[in-house]
Amino acid sequence: MAEDAGTLLIRIRAAMPGLRPSERRIAEAFAAAPAAANLSIADLAARCATSTTSVVRFYRRMGYAHYKDFTIDLTRALAREELATSGLAEAPGDIDRNDSLAGIVSKVATNETLSIADTARSLDLDALARAVELVGAARRIDTFGVGASALVGLDLQQKLSRIGRTAINWHDAHSAWTSAVTLDGTCVAVAVSHSGTTVDTTEFLAIARKSGAATVAITNFLDSPLARAADVTLTTAARETAFRSGALGSRIAQLMVVDCLFTGVAQASYDASMAALRDTYAVVHTRVVKRG
């Protein structure tokens, strides 16, 4: 039986990209329709246009030896999620053509709230501790991402710079690669990609690793090329939808992980970090006030 029923739905969503089409239909059925947890193996197979063998393969992939144990934990996870969303104005879901602005605001807020909550629940604290240790000890930290993930890499670089860490964010792949090849065992490369399949980002981490640097990935999928190129992987649990894919759900979860990583690094050298934060705030605030 899986260790934590509370993360079962999170793990089902995260596993979807790597599943066979028949198994993906089963995962989508559970994620979209809570009542599917009440179906027998045969009924579920019929609903998903697949075989009972595929159903068995799916729940075993999720870490369960018996279907009954799987459905019990799934029911608990669904009940927990329903309780967590009961106080929100709108059920999570994609934007519809007929949604009002109020409905759009509500759906965006709901999905982002759940992305943060799910990420907090599923984040591997041992992996986070290792990443904090590596970044805290690094002579230099290089960050890289593409698209929305590039903003997250920039956010980490700016935060680390404010506490006196030598951090560089790269905006294009060729610059990132040429930098990665110069890194060594005293450096850390941090790559950000929601899917974990962005070729440029994976290549950046692979080059850095080959050069001897420690590598950290921030991604939604543990079983992805980016995660396989990393020494440490910090996973998000973003609730992406087709309308807002890559724009909001993944970024808010990634930023939360970055905040946890940065705060861990800053806390490890608390006095020096607090002094640096005060100084960097003061130097900007003083000049802005003078100009105002």
C-alpha cells in the first residue's frame, strides 16, 4: 500500500504524462470524476475502453497490491480534497467561454491555491534539505529555464544575490550551455521546467553535471528527462489546465519551491543573511525616497 493516501491524487496527476494511453484514460477518469472510485475493476475498464489488466497495472504502478486498498485511499484523498475546496467560491477547472470575470478570478484563485497546497504536501523534505545544503555551499549558482520557467530561475537568482550569493541567471540556451561547461565541483546548476521535457533545459543540466557541478531540477514530474539529469529533484504539484498551461499553475508552484529553497539557504547563515537583506533593502529604499 502507498505510504501517504493524502498524496495519491497528486501522484496520479503527476504520473499521467508517462502512462500508456490505456492507463492514462484510467488516471483521467479518477482525476475528473470522484465517483469512479466506486466502480468495480470491470466497470472501470469498460468506462475507460480498456482491459481489466490495464486497471490492475495502473493501481500497482501507484504502489498498491490490491484494488480495494487503492480505492479506499482514493476515496480518502477525494474527501480530503473536497474538504479543502469547500470554502472556495468556485470548483477548480479550466476557463470556459461563458465564464464571467468573477468566475475567471475564482477559478484562477482556486487552482493556484490548490497548486500551492498540493506542492507543500508532496514536496520531498529530504530532497529540499539536500538542495539547501548544495546551494548554501556553492561558490556559484547558475539558473536556467525557458518561457514561464525562465521567470522562476530569475526569481531565484535575484533572491540569492540579495544575501550575497554569486548567482547568475541565463536567458538563452546557448549562453546557458557555454556557462554550464565552465562549472566545476564548487558550483550548482538549477534548472526549472514544469514538464521536465524541455530539451534546452535538460541539456543545460546534463552539461553542468558532466562538468562536475551539482545539479538541481525543479519540475512537476519525477519521471522526466530533467529529473534524470539532476542530482536532486524538487517536485511541484501544479494543477495545469489546457487554457492556462505553463502560465499560472506551474509558475506559482515553482515560485513556492524557490521560496522554500531560498529561505532554507538564508536561514542556514541567518545573521549574515538578515544583515544582507537589511542592507540591500536600505540601499534601494534610500535612493527611491530621494528621487521621489
